Amino acid sequence: MADSLRRILLETREVAMVKLADRIVNLAEPPHYWSRDKRLAYQAEARVILAQLGAASPALATRLAARIERYGGFIPAAPE
């Protein structure tokens, strides 16, 4: 992911915007078979994307931040 984001940052602003929009769409309900750890990792990766590319579009960054928050509802509580 780090290399991919570095390459995106070398491209036009629109490329970063596409990546932001892509992750917004992909943060819908995950497949039922994804483990808790996989879901947590996907959410964490979305936070990295937001941090690295969010400046390309404040509007998309705001939407992605909201989706990241909502995605937490798809992550089951940690076992005790």
C-alpha cells in the first residue's frame, strides 16, 4: 500500500481523488466471511489512504472519514 500511495502522489490530483472515491465505495458492508482482524486491517488501511491523499479533495476526505467511522459498525467486539 505504501508504494501504491507514493506512486499516486506523483500523479495528478484527480488520480488521488479516484483512490479516495474508490475506498469510499469499498467501505460498504464487508463479506460475511472476513474475520474481525481483516476488517480492522481494512479500516486501518482506509485511514492511511485518508491521511496520505485527503488533501487532494477535502470533500472526498470528509466523506471517507465518515465512511471509516461507519465501517466500525461492521467490526464485531473483541472477544473477552
